[in-house]
Amino acid sequence: MQMPPLDPAILSRRSEIVSALQAIVPGEGVIDDLDGMRPYECDALSAYRQMPLVVVLPETVAQVSAILRYCQDNKVKVVPRGAGTSLSGGSMPVGDAILLGLGKFNRVLEIDYANRCARVQPGVTNLGITKAVEHEGFYYAPDPSSQIACSIGGNVAENSGGVHCLKYGLTTNNLLGIEMVLMTGEVVRLGGKHLDAGGYDMLGLMTGSEGLLGVVTEVTVRLLRKPATARAVLLGFPTEAGAADCVAAVIASGIIPGGMEMMDKDAVKCAEAYVGAGYPLDAEGLLIVELDGPSVEVDHLVDRVAEIARGRGATTVRVSNDEQERVLFWAGRKAAFPAVGQISPDYMCLDGSVPRGKLVEVLGEMRRMSKQHGLRVVNVFHAGDGNLHPLILFDANNPDELRRCEEFGADILRLCVRVGGVLTGEHGVGIEKRDLMGEQFTEIDLDQQMRVKCAFDPDHLLNPGKVFPKLRRCAELGRLIVTQNKIPFPDIPRF
């Protein structure tokens, strides 16, 4: 994985940059020794590591603004970082860039039940929002598997989803507003407590922008009422194809579950040994389907899902009898990623999306690729929306296995695009998929995206080396010429 060459001029000015940051963020807000910076050398894509130039941990928006203004004026690169749980290398440091950590922005600022929203700082964890409002019967819908640790600012950067995104949407569907700081140090507010705003959808542009356009310092999210009833159905199938067929059949019947997850046999065995959720160990494919809403509706839908599953060959059909059992069913799925650590020293968690009707084909092709590359793959994914999370098992101490893991992962992502899917469903592009962007986008597509980047960050200082396979100077892409509009408005007829 190649990163842009380091700028020797910046490296030679390191002490000057550290002093400038210490003047902006006094006390212990600047970390410049190697031991202190070591925890920041990678994010959750831990196969790749790089020490930052220096780490700065601001506590106020004014400090963030001053840091970015200094970096703009002095052409110093900046990598924003939240909780560091990015699985695509989105917050991986760069050797000649400041790492701007937002971990101290961890307060819930306001809970507005009347407008069903909450204002929080970007360092608040995903699960922390639900914990703050659940005593009043509310919750925050997006729930990535890392929700206990991942920050809401990172969720905005990557447009994160989770097991309930099929019915309740991704971050973008649950986001009402943000405060962000531009590279110039200017503070901008987009959206708010209202459901919609006039003008261009800048909030939609920022969601999923991976830290390339600005630094988010406040987030306003939508709160939902907890459903009156929620029941989970555990479905075991003798084949992966049967489970995948069931996914398509349930959605085709008009049922939209609250969540619909699939795990293969290896994932089931690992999760069961780790959590003891009562999963059927003889199942080649396991589905967890959650139905929520009024109890009468949920009871009816549970019966329909069970009927559809039996028609697709399900050998295990178990319905949660109470809330404790429902939570236990999900506990195994939520713990699947760490549970796989029982059978492999390392794994790489991928993220691609495919049309639901292509699940059977894609799973079969991945099994063939597994033999081709000589590496095992464990499948755990959001089946309802076709968001795959294959875990490729390897040993990071073996350079050849890491190389084969990268090649296997690239082949899986190419397969996703080939069958009509996309490179990422929620993890983002980062550095992991950067060099595959040409598989999904044409050169014209990428140039248009880079024009947006240039409008916000013409010097390419924010999160450098991420997303784009190659950088184009903004001047090469053509300048935006803004002139006064001298065309008169037409007369508006009066009644």
C-alpha cells in the first residue's frame, strides 16, 4: 500500500510546528514524543502503520479553527481522527502530517425530546447516544458492530450503518445537522433541528466525505421511539445458498425487517464458542431476522418469515421468547468479529455491497477465490441490504500471506462491482480501496469528485493520500470563475 512521499521541508520544520501547536493548545494537548504517539500509529486497519508528525488534541472549536488556519497558512497537512476504529485506513496517520484527535469532544450538548433530536460532540460514541436517551424510551438507530467504541463524528465521515440500517437507514438518514471547521479555519453550520433546509444538500455532501472536506465539531442526530415490540427469528440452513435465497424471498414478499444478518458456518462456530447464543452448529448458513413494531404486526410477520424460511429449506427456526433471548441472539452477531480471533492471528475485514439477488453467486465465487489464494474467508454481513463483510484470515507475521490477503480482498471488491454493486457500503474508501476506485469510476467521474475536494481544500491538506488513487492539481481541473450575476430577474406576475 503506497502512500505519497513525505515532504522533507515539513519534516525539517517539525520543532517549529510543534511550538505553534503548543501555543494554540497549551498543557498536555500536544504529543510529540515517539512513545506518546505510538497509540496513534494506525487505526483498525492495523496491517498498515505510520507514525504521525505530531499529535494535537484540541478541546474547543476555537482551537480546531486555529489549528486548521495555521496549517492552511503554512501548508501543513492534517489527518482528522475520532476513535480510530476505521477499517479502511481512513484515519491512518501520515508521516508529514499533524494528527488532529477529537477524543476530547465527548459531551452530549443537548437532548430535545420535543423535536426528537440530540446535539452531541463528535467524540461521543454511537452507543453513548442511545444510553443517554433510552430511559425516556428513545434510541439512535444506526448501530455498527463497533458501536460501543466508534464515535459519531467517524460515523458521519464514513456514513456508517449497522445491523438495523435495512429499515432505519444509514447515518445520512438519521443526521439532521453538523457544525464543521473548514481548512481556512472558518466555522460553518449545515442543517439543524429542522427536517430539511433550503439550498444545496451540503449536509449530504459532507456525510461520507471521509475527512477530506472539513472537520466536524458538532452533530445533531435524529432520535427514534423504541418500537413497542421487537422479536428476533434465528434461522439455520443446510446451505449458504438456501440462506441467501431466503434473504431475497423475505424482501420480495414486502417485509422490511428491522435487521437481517447472515453468518456462515465458521462465523457461527466462533460466535457460539465466544458468546453461547444458542446458534445451531450444524448450519452452513445462519440468518437473524428481527421484526419490530406493534405486537400484532410483529407476531404476523414472524409467522410469515418462518414460513418463507421453511420453504427455502430451513432446518432451524427459533423465535426469541423474551427481550433477554432477543439480545442474546444479537450478542453472537455483534461479537462475531472479535470471536474470529479465536481461529486466526489476524484477519482483514472487507466491506463491499452487492444486489441481494447476487448473494448466492458472490458467496460461491468467494469460496472459489479462497482456494485460489490459499486463504480462508469467514462471512458475516448485513444480508438485508447486501453489505458484505468477509473476513480474510491471515498471519501478519508472514509477508506472503499479507500480500495474498490484499490480492484476495481486491478480487472480492472487483467482484462486487462486476455484479452491479459498489466498493464500500459503510467502511469508506480510505487507503484500503483507494487504488480500486478506477474499477467503479471513470477518470471523468473521479475528476468531478476531485473538483469538489478542490472547492473545500485546494491545497490537498486534509487527510492526504486517502480515497483518490492519484491527485490532480486543482489548476489542472479548471478554476471556478465566480462573477456577479448581471442578468435581471424576470418580472413576477402579481395577482
